[in-house]
Amino acid sequence: MFLSMLSRKLRGQFPLATAILFLMLSGRVSGAGGHYGGHGNGRGEQKVVELGEQALARADLSTALAGPRKLEQYLTLYGKLLPEPTAVSHIRARYAGVVSQVKVHIGDKVEKGQVLATVDSNESLQEYQLRAPFAGMVTAKHAGPGEFVNDQILFTVADYSQLWADLQVFPARMASVRKGQRVQVSAGDRIFTGSVRSVVPGSENLPYARARVLVGNSDGIWAPGIFVEGRVEVATTEVPLAVDIRALQSLDGNTVVFVQRAPGRFEAVPVVLGARGKHFVEVRSGLKSGARYAVENSYLLKAELEKSSAEHTH
């Protein structure tokens, strides 16, 4: 019935060869008796999409088998990156005098013991040197040749090869966050996986604790002060049946998974969900273990059904 209606509709709009090609490449949508919707005992329609070989290849669908799975449950926290306090050094002139040489610029990387500047002491009338206390980067400079100095900060050297993600943990979540839990720290497309090193009280008068995660930064892609998101793995639950979250689609007010009934034939099956992990979600009813379902690009199957529904209403 559907094909004959579509054929009559296309006959006046496209040449016959084009219409035949269109039908070959498009999916067929069919209805059959059966439950759909999961409410009461009313009879509805099974929602089925059939794709020919070419349409199936174009859709580039991937499939997977529903089955038991370990779900990692996460808690999302927010904070920012901070340097280790002992990895930032403010270097002062030891004796009053005049700067005779400055050997570094802001942004220069320095090694431990490297000379930063020389100063002619007014007291001893001898030259002394200011050196980097550790390997790092010059992040501030307040000295120039010929300048008189007297115990002020002349350079700041910082080692940012490791930073701390300082994540805020508000009271309602404090019981869930503990030392040793795995954490994924991210900012934009940058991701680092570490663990909670400590949970410490917040600063005075601030209503939260701080979960601290040491972030490796040997390649220098992170910078102190940037805001980050931390996904803390708080529990691992084993469930008897789960599917990939990418498979879930919303259709007619239901959450559905497109189950493969035969090559190129997919049925939208309503499911009841349970615990949710990072990549998978528990299915409490609607599917059986071992069912093969569409994962990647499953939204194309939903679009095909919606297109068919719209055509029928007109």
C-alpha cells in the first residue's frame, strides 16, 4: 500500500527512472500488529524500518549486542588549576645595589642554578648573582640594567610541570568523594585522567570542601588559573542488561532502541532504563540479552520513521 501511494505521488513529479532509483535507495517503513508504547493493554503498531543494501551502506550504521555490563557512575565537579605553592619562587635582591646585567626574559625556561641577573652591592662593592632555585619558567621580571634595588622581588620563577585541579565539593556530595577515586579532568578538548589525592576543607567561610587532583603538565598544555571539569568515578555497578547510550532515541514520547530483526530491518522497541554510566545504560525491560541493536547513526532510523509519519498525516 505504501509503495503504491508513493509511486502515484512520485509519478507526476519525477521521471520514472528517478522514482525507481529513489525507492531503491530509501528505506521502507511498515506497520504490523503488536504492542508499542508500553502503556496499558491497547494495541498499537510496531515501528519498523527496512533499508536496502545501498541505503544501509549510506546510513553507515554500527550495531552491538545487548548484555551484562559494568557501569561506571560519575559525579561532575568544577574547579580550577592551581600551581603547587612550593613550585613558585619570588626572587629578591639580597643586598641593596645596582643591577648590572639581566640575562633572562619573561617566558624563558631556566635550569636550576642558572644566572638570572647580576647586582653590584653598595655594601661590599662586589658583584653578586641571582640564580634560579629550580628548573622552571620566568613568569615575572621587575629588574633592568642600571636600576637600584633594595630587597624587592626582581623575578618570579615557576615550575608548572605539575598542577593541582582544585575541585569544589559541596556538602550534599561530600559523602560520595573519597581519596583514591579516579577522576577525568577536562577543559575543552584537553583531558587528563588522575585520582583524588586528598579531600581538604575549603577556605574560611566557604561552604565546600576541595578535592585535589595532581595533573601532569610536562608538555605544557595546561595553565594555572583555567577552569576545569572533573568527572569523579564514585561507583561501579554490574547490571544484567545494558546498551550503548548512543543507541537511545526519543520517539512518540518513548525512549526506544532500534533492534535489528533481520539484515536491513530495524524495529523501534520502547525500553525502561535504570542506572546510567558514562557510556552505557541499564535496560530494565523491553530488550532481551543478546539482542542486536543499532548504535552509531541510529538517529537516521528515527528520522526515517518520522518522515513516514509526516507523509501519512498529509
